[in-house]
Amino acid sequence: MRLRRPRRGSAPQPEPALLYRWDLDKTYLRSDFDSLRSLLRTAFEKAEDKVDVPGVAELIRSLKSAAERRGRAVTVQFISASPPQIGNAIRKKLALDGVPYDGIVFKDQLSNLKRGKLRNLREHVGFKLAELLRGRVDVPGDAREVLFGDDWESDSLIYSLYADVIAGRLAVDRLTPVLQRIRVDPHLVESIVALAGRAVVGDFVVRIFINLERRSPPGVFRLFGPRVVPTFNYFQTAAVLAVDGYLDAEDAARVGRALLDAAGYTPRRLANSLADLVRRAHLAPAAAEALATPLRAAGVLPAAAAHASRWQHALGALRRLRRRARAAAEPGASVAPLDYDAILDRLAARDAATAV
């Protein structure tokens, strides 16, 4: 692909703004709110008692600073299924971790309890989708979004629905049956439909990262297409973001070092994590090797000779999956329409198996 030469005397066009949106529970914090007892325990937990997922704070700081170094407008937002009553503790925790952010939205769980809507305590699709659409109104129309979630609250489904709605791939007449099948509160369905009508039409969600806190098999997410990247740790997330151009190699190194220093990782384990991304076709071999070189120099990965055979194994696996690798989408590339009926069937089968 040839790049156009700028016209003489014309100023370079600024890059679109960046919007990073994070789920808070089980993506940033290791929260537990799946029962009334755990919800109450979380409500009284102090900031210093809350535990963050290893590497996540370093990753958010790096994403913010990398954008600012390049003069690119950047916004960091959190969407939490926790009640607003714990907001002070959450904000204190973020301050303790030195995490920059621009806003937090909480779910009014206690209001659901008062109204007897117990099912809404665990049904987060409607709440999150409405908040994503509502938040889009307040950012520049061409802002690019990277979304971060986990494998506990159907974030891959929520984020994909949102991405397809604002891209114009999922019309309201197709969205409504999906929400009804999930049994989203009818009042929320009405709000979502109204918000969808105001959404900016554009393919602006470039990546969706799913933290495998529940250790779901990565293959479960293939129906969501290559835009969704399930990762076992935040070093993997940082590696993909570095190759995509949102981080520099030194930023990825800082995230890797956070895992080495505080989470019991070793350079060999991080090398295995990088090779895993190649095997699953989320990174091209050449891109992974280009990133690995400065990471070895920084001491985050072991010396190349010690792990040549591991890379050869990863490359061999990639060749066997060549067709899938060619289908991997570049950031900003068009995404094929998703089969939401098949996705919901898969999720229903997973939930049924979990309940047994």
C-alpha cells in the first residue's frame, strides 16, 4: 500500500482521537458480585483491600502516555457493574495505582434490589450497551475505540454488538430480537434503540480485548472474528497493541516487567505468551519477532538462542493455520457481519454446561 505524499505547504492531518473503554470488574479488579453476599462484601471493601489484575495499571498508564507523546487526544473510561455506593473506594484504588482516567459509570444494583429486579443484578448486556452508546455521544465523531473486557459478563458479545451498531452493520430491526432473546429489560431495550438511532455510523472499534480471567478456551471466541482478541495476561494485550501501533516496544516491556516483578512470571513464560499469540494468529511471525528483539534487549524475554525451537514450533503451527492467519483483520479494516444467532447458541450451550 502506497502512502500519499502530503501536498507542499499543507500541514499533516492530526490522527483521530483515541477512546479506551475498560470494564472494571474482573478486567481491572478481581471483583466478586455474583451473589447478594459477595455484592455486600464488595460494597464494604476498602480501597487498599481491592486487588488489581497484574499488569493492568501499567498498561493503562502506558496507553495514556504513548498517545500523549504522539500528540494524540486520548480518553480513558471505566464501565462497572458494581453499585455507585463503592465509587469512593474504586476512585481511591485507581489513585493508589496511579491510573489516569476521565470517567467512571456504575450500575445501580441497589435500585434493582429495591424494585425486586433480581435478574438485572447479573444481566449486564443491556446496561453496558446503553452506556457504551451514551458515552459515544460525548467524543469526537471519528474517535477510534479500543475496548477491554473479560470472559465473565459476555463482554465479547456486548462490545461486538456495540461495534456493529455504530458501524451500521447491525440495524435496529436485527438488534432488537437479539436483546429480547437475551431477556434485556424492555425499558433498556427502548433506551438502546433510541441511542442507536443517534450513534455515529463508522467502523471505529478497532480492537476488543478479552481478559481470560475465567480461563475460557480461546477457541470459544472465534465466532466473534479477529477483532476480538482473548488474552491470558496483559503482556499479551500490550504486545498486540504495540504491533498495532498504540504502544512502543518500551511500553510493552514495562508491562512485561510488571508481571516479572509482581506476578511470579519468568522471561520464558512471557516468551511462551508471545508465541501463543503467533500460534493463534493474532500476531504475524515477522511482527512478533520485530517486537521480541527490543524485549530481549530489555531483559523481559530470554536470549533468542535459548528459545529458537519454541519459535520454530510456533511458526510451524502458524503455517498449518495459514488460511486463518490470512483472515486476521488489520486495525481499522472492515469486519464481516457476525452471526449473532450462532453466537447466542454457543453462549447458551456454555451456560448450560456450566450449570451442570
